[in-house]
Amino acid sequence: MSDTLTRFDTRDLRAYVDILTLPSQERVPQAFGKTKVTRSIELPPLLTQLEDAIRSTMNPGKTAGSRMSSQMIPLDSDALYRFALISNAIQDWCRLAGIDRKHPVDGLRAWHAVTLAWTGYDPTWHVEQLRGWVSLIRSKVDPPRTLELTITCPTCTAGVWVNADGDTVPHPLVVQYRPDGVGSILTHATARCRACAAEWRGEMALRSLRWGTEEGEQS
Ligand SMILES: [Zn+2]
């Protein structure tokens, strides 16, 4: 797959505009022994998540890694910078399309509505920008999700592993994935056995673990 040759169409444009500007239903696969359940949770639009992150530094709940929680930082300047960068670009797009909107979520939606009337419009360049913003925001607000599988490891057959505290605990297999609403969540997922360090990367490999058959389908 060469990214430089990829052309995008208006469906891709809509998909990325929606990811950035609409709340999303995320299907969270959960495996309990023999039972597999898919639960839906609603997430705010990605742009809103980034805006929220500007002021969420004091709440170390979802952020990956160890932040100095005792240190009171009023603003996350990195989130602020990313949000300003994207907001300014959307404002430029709106200005060129003759739209005046204050907030980038409204702006991007209004701009997209205008593009629907453009004949012969090739959205490739805009889709590339939107994709870039999606990964820029994701790397900030969306650390990979983790799911423990309750099956034994097909490589070492272990059903337990030793954690950082030295305790022997069940479920050595763990999957990390990033839901992005486009394509299968399994495409960029990685499974790892914490007993033998075996790894499975990508959709085919993960399907071979007999997990995610339904979860991988995009509705
Ligand atoms: Zn193993």
C-alpha cells in the first residue's frame, strides 16, 4: 500500500469529517470465558475530545503513562497547540468556502455540507489533512485500548502469567487496539502473550486466535 498514490473519494471525506465532528458509538468487545459480548459506549467527537484535553491535565484519569498528578498545570499546552492548529486550518477552509463559524466542529460540518455541491471535486488532499488530524488527536487523547482474552495461549498453552508484583494471575493474552471507526479495529491491533511474549499483529493473525470474528466487522 503506497500512501502517495492513494486517492480518496467523497465517502472517505464524510467518514473523516464524521469522526472529527460527531459523537461515535464504539463497540467494545468483551470476552468472559465462553461468552462474547459487544457493548456500545458513546464517545464525544474527536475534536471535542481534543478540546477537553486542553483542560484535563489535572485529571490524570485516562491519560497514558505517569503524569505528575501533584503538579497543578492549568492548561495542556500541547493539546492547546494541536487544537489551535486544526481550528485555524478549518477556519481557512471555511473562509475559502464563504462560511463563518466560530467553533471548528460547526465549521467543519458546514464546510463539508458546502463540498457536497462541488462537481468534479477530488477530496484527496482534504482527506489527507483530516487523516493527519485524526492521528494527531488520537496520539494525544486516545491511548490504545487493552482487552484481556480469557483463552489460553496457543503458543505456550499457558493460562496464567506472572505480573509486575510477582503474582501469578490468569489470562496471559492481551490485545491492544485503537478504534478509529474506519475499517476493522483488528487491522492495527496487536495481541501479546505475557507468559511467553509471543505476538500477533494485524487482522489475520488476530483472527487466528479465534477472537473478534464479529467485532471486526464494521457496521
Ligand atoms: Zn504464550
